[in-house]
Amino acid sequence: MAEAPPATENTINITTPVSENSSTKEEAPPTKSLEDVTHSIFKNGRYYNPWDTWEDPSFTKLLKWVATDRNKRNIPSQEELDKTLPIKTVIYKDLKSLPPPGRVRVMWIGHASTLVQFDGVTLLTDPVFGDIVGPKGIIGRKRYRPCPVSVDDLPNIDAVFTSHNHFDHLDENTVRKLNERFGESLRWFAPLGLKNWFCATGCQNVVEMDWWDESCLENRPEILVACTPTQHWSRRSVGDFCKTLWGSWVIKGPSASYFFAGDTGYCTGFKEIGKRYGPFSLAAIPIGAYEPVWFKKPQHISPEEAAQVHVDVRACKSIGIHWGTFPLGSEFYLDPPKEVRKGMEKLGQDPEDFLTLHHGEVKLLGTPSS
């Protein structure tokens, strides 16, 4: 594969939109009481989504999709992918010096894996560095764009945030490698029910949380961490359907903040997140694996819905995740970035506020604090 040009650090200033549909309007009332938000439901040994927009995935619909739906992905040869979805060469020295207050540095590793730095910390989300997402990394969907980083090359990581236990978001081999390198100094944040899995994998410093629970980074009490809702589900084996919770993550520092949406269908929970914790310096929002809509809609937002989430959570900037890496939906592989721009325009938002990055690409966002 021909080497792509280095991922030079691009700088983007964050400005507050002033349109009627602005995602960062300061007059949005804060939601402080936990009586004002939607909670997870645990009953008869499993978790449930609390919204009427949810429908449990069925094996019958899965078979219908496999048997009847037209696959429009049209993923080309690796030579063509090197042109349309190039892998950026990561300049690791750029990641060793942390950005100044008020700025956020983010790298899209691929799918839902991001590395983000602000307020003196370096964080990972849903790290999946393997080629195959499935049991033991042996059977499952194969990556069609290579991972641009390795665990050994990463800078020091303060915390890892996991959205749920699906194999394309929670990879045992990657978790073990991270744990081998960083050990108990690395704090793992996960939704309820996943602590036992992490401990069995060797991780020692694990915090599991329900929606709206709050914590902080180890030895950094000024960095707020909150687990927040998503509309999704969980499963890693035949008998564990929805035995563990799913969620999104809020990380707020003194001068910058990050919202990681994980994997989700659209729900009103995002407005609650925006009211309680917004605005955000940056949000990572899924934009892929949304077709066929009749099957995917409850669990995966479309690019248009991703634009609405950007508005709901009051993000200054967003990046698209959950696309361009694994063949999970039926849509044309290059459609998500185009469609999210259309979604932003439809909402009266600046399309440049919702970015899509190449694998390994690094962006520096925001304006330094005085």
C-alpha cells in the first residue's frame, strides 16, 4: 500500500453558532435533577431501553436482511481504497505534548476508536485494533481499512471508555494488550455489568456506571466523567442478551469537554444530555451502518439523525465515527460523510462543524484559554 502523507495536525477554531437551531445556545436550561432524565431499566435479569422508539433486534429480521436486502456498499479494491479512504501516517511526537487549555486534539483511529487529549489527559474510546471483530478475533466481520496505530506506539493513556460489549466496540485482544502495557495505572470506564468481564481479562482499575452516574479520572478530580444514555443493546454470546448495559460518555474538564456517543439509535436522551452537560467542545457521533433502515433504525442512527444529535447535545464541533472501517451496513461505503453534511444543512447548521476524518488523521480544535 502506498504510504499516505503524514497526518499533520490541522487546527480548527471553535466558534459558537448563533442560528435559531444552534447546538450551543447558552440559554438552554440545565437539567440538574435526576427526576428530569430518563433512566435505564433492569428487570428479570436484563436491561431494557426506556423509549418507544426501540424495538429488539430479531433473528427473523436478520435473516430477511441477509436474504433480500441489496448490498450497496460497493467496497472497491485496496488500491482504490488507498485513494478514497487513505490511511494517514501518525506522527507520534505530536501526541506526546498535550494541547494547551481550551484546545482539544482528536485522532480517529477507525470505527468508534478515538484518541482525544485535553486539559492534560489522554483518553481512548472503544479501542478495537484487530482485523476481525468476533469471538477471540477469529470469526467475524473483517476490517477493510487497516488500523493506523498499535498499542505499543500510543502515548500514555489515562482512561479508556467502553460504550457496550459488541465485538466491534469491545475487543478482547486489544484490551489485553492495553492492560499488559499500562497495567493498573489505566482506568477503565464501562456501563453496568461489564466489570466482571474486564476483571476476568486482567484489568484491575475498572469503574462500572449506570446512566447519569458521575465519577472522575484517577487523581484528577476536576475531570468529570458521566455515563449517559444511548438506545442500543448488548450481546457477546447466545445466553447473554442485554445482560449488560450500554451507554455514551461525557468527559468535562476545566477548559474543554468531549461527548462520546458510542453506538445508538436516535432517542430523546440526547436532548437530556445536552441540557444537563452541554455544550461540548467536541462530540464523536456515529454516522454509518444505518441501512437497511427498516432493520437498523432502532439501533443505528442515520447521518441525518447524527446531525440532530450534534444539535441535541449542543456540540461546538463533531466528528463522525462508526463508518468506513468494517462492513456493517448496506449503504454505499462513502455515503455517510456526504449524508451528514446534507443533514447539517437541513437543520440550518454549518456543515463544517461536523467533520469526517481519515483513519489516523489528527485535528486540533478550539482556541487557547487566556
